[in-house]
Amino acid sequence: MIMSISLPASVCWIRFASVFPPRCLRRLLPVFLAYCRWVLVRYSFFGKRFFHALIDFPFALPTAVAGIVLATIFQPSGFLGKFLIDTFGLQVALSHWVS
């Protein structure tokens, strides 16, 4: 015997509204990225070397170096850490909540 549950229309609409946009993005994003790859390979334009460097950067940068840079930036004496503390009273790195 198969049990069926009837849901109110509002619950069905919430489910549809929360699932439909990510599914559309999941279908359209690969098409957009394929077009971007085709443009990068096919044409020569201003900033092409920058986009190539942006694509290659995660492969060239070790994870440890990225962690050290982020820890330096977000520490209380770092420029972004100092801004967050002064503006919002929020200490991101080296706080007692982390340990």
C-alpha cells in the first residue's frame, strides 16, 4: 500500500520556489562557462592574460600560503581585521571562540 500525503499549496509553492532557481542555474551555468572558455581560446582582447592568470592562480598557489595570507589579513593588527573590529566590533582571527 502506498501512502500519500497531501500538502497545502503554500508548502508546494515554497518547495518549487526553492528548488527551481538552483536547477535553472545548474543547467545554464555550464553553457555560460563553455561560451566563456570558447571566447578565451578563440579571440584576443584586452585583459585576456588577466583572465588566464585568474584561472591558473588556484593551481599555482599552495593552500598553506593562502592560509597564511588570510590569517595575516584578518588578525587584529591586519588591515581587514582592524576594520572589522573598529567598525563592527567583530574579531575574526585569533578570537577566544575559535579555540
